[in-house]
Amino acid sequence: MATVHHWTGLEAKALRGALRLSVRAFAQQLGLAVATVSKWESKLADTAPRPDTQAILDTALSRADAAVHLRFETILSEMTSTGASAGRHRVTACGPRAWEYESWADDLDRIVVALSRQNFTFADSLLNRWLTRFKASELDEKGLYLFARSTALLGDLKRDQGAVLGPLSARRSYADARAIFTQLDIPRRVAQLDLSLAVVTEMSGKLELAARHYETLAVDDRLSRRDRARARLWVGTSLSKDGQHDYATRVMQAATRDFEDLTEPDDWSVAHQKLALARRGAGDLTQALHFIDIARSSGTTESPMQRVRLDTAHGHILLSDPATRDDGHLVLDQAARQAAQYGLVHQLRSIEGIRAMSEGPTGPRQR
């Protein structure tokens, strides 16, 4: 429920609107003169009720039902973000209020869930609600923290959609978020953004550079053990994509043991998926099928992204054997349909690349 720490004419007008009362009816309900309420509405944030009247407004808001609270928050948000005109006076945003911080933090939790389900439209709408409402320059430390988290999540959204480079890309969002966390002196968040930027480097095809970044982060004490294990796994991913499959396998197996010790079944499943692709690249299809079967049976996530990745890896392995090539095409077709359904552009490109490779004059080639 909304609370107001200091009432001005702005909040009073928003409350009147939420209660759907005229100026006269609102004044009567509060036991005040109509002229007092009219003054609030003409001066808005430039005037503040007396302490005893502040208490009266507190009581009026606390007695209101949930629908009134929702309308109050909505009206106040509109007034503070877009500006509210009253006569010749104009009020513009002056930073979040206490209830907005809580709403913002709640929305960030909802965004994380939406991204895990690849509900990009909903996640984007929630992110825009906050990133367009405030400017970083008008925020205190708490607001800057929420702004930076929102910007980092925008980077995750852009990355999953395949927008890796450019002015409206994952790289730009991650770099902007990293700058704010650096300003706030939060080393763990800075290191996490370094890890995300390394992923972007890998996705843009700079495999050797990405591997070096991952190697550094795999022993970076700013990161949690889980994040360090992920960095180690991604070292192996970059090495495998660069053709160093046997070395990649050893690095990945070390990361897999970490995930097992940490009891992280989803990461453990992803690690086996990456191991399967490394063994496929090395020409060891028996081990590749063994690892992909483990990955498909051990993960707990219902993420469409991970299902597409698993099907893509499975299809890639099946295409590598002439005896299972038809099955591989069927599995890739399924992965492509799901990737298209959820707007997973980067995954669609990967699938198209695998198909093109399998249709070459000599059949499927080892990477």
C-alpha cells in the first residue's frame, strides 16, 4: 500500500483524483476549507499542508481501499513523470518517492521471471516503465542501483533477442550498467557485468578474446563461486568453437564438478550440453550423445531458451552421423519453430548455420 512521507499539494491532488471527489467534496471529507484545497491544487509541489493537516491526509489515505491506492499511485506517477500543469505552474519529476522504490524493485523481480520465460514484450514494457520515467542524474544511490539493475536486465533482453552490437544493443546496456555500478562502488555487480560483456564478445565471434576474458573472471574473487564456474565453462565453450575440443572438454569437466558440488542442476545440465558439442566437434559421437542425453534428462528449467538450445545441440549431433541425419533435421525443425515463436534470433541464426554446414557438398563437417 502507498505511503507518503511528506505531503505537498501534488500528492493531495493525486489523492483527490484517486478518491474521485470534487474539490468541495474532498475539502468536506477532510474537514478543511475549500480555499485550502484550491491552494494546494494551484501550487502543487510548491506548497505543503501544515503538520496537523499532513496527519489528516495520512488518515484519509490509510482508510482508502486497494483500488484507491492503485489509482493514487498511477495518478502520482503520471504527474511526476510527464509533468502536471495547473494554471501557469508546472511540476516535473524530482526523483522516485518511497512507494515507487518498492514498486520498481517488485517489477525487477517480475522482469527476471519474464526473461526466464522469454516473454520479451512484457519484460520490455516493465523496463521502459522505469528507464523512461527517471534520469540517472535525479536519482539517489538507491534509485541509481535500481536504474543500473534495470539497464543490466535490458542488456539480457537484447542479448537473448540477438541484438549484440550497436547503439541499442546488449553491449551498450551492459556497459552503461557497469558504469553506474562502478560509480556506486559495488565490485560484485561490476564483475558480473564484465562476465556479461565477455558473453557478448563471444557471441560477436571474437572467440580468443572472449576466452581470455573468461579465464580472468574464472579466478576473480569479486564473483561468487557459481559465477566463476560459469566463466570456466564459457572458457571451454569459446575453445570448442575455436576448434580446441579436447582442451575445452577438460576445462568444461572442471566446471561441471563445481556445479555438482554447488548443487546447481540447471547449470550442470547446461555444462553437459556444452560437453556434448565439444565431443561432437572432436568426432566422438558416442560421448556426444551420452552427454546430451544427460543434459536433456537432468535440467529442471522450463525456459524456452534452454529447450531450444538443447534441441539445437541434439539436432547438431544427430546430423553428424549419416544414420541419424533425418532425425537431426526433425529435431532442428522443432528447435527452429520454438525459436521463431519466442523471437530467439541468435538461436535461429545458429540453427541456420548448422543446416548450411550439413548441406555442404561433403555432408556435415566437424568444427
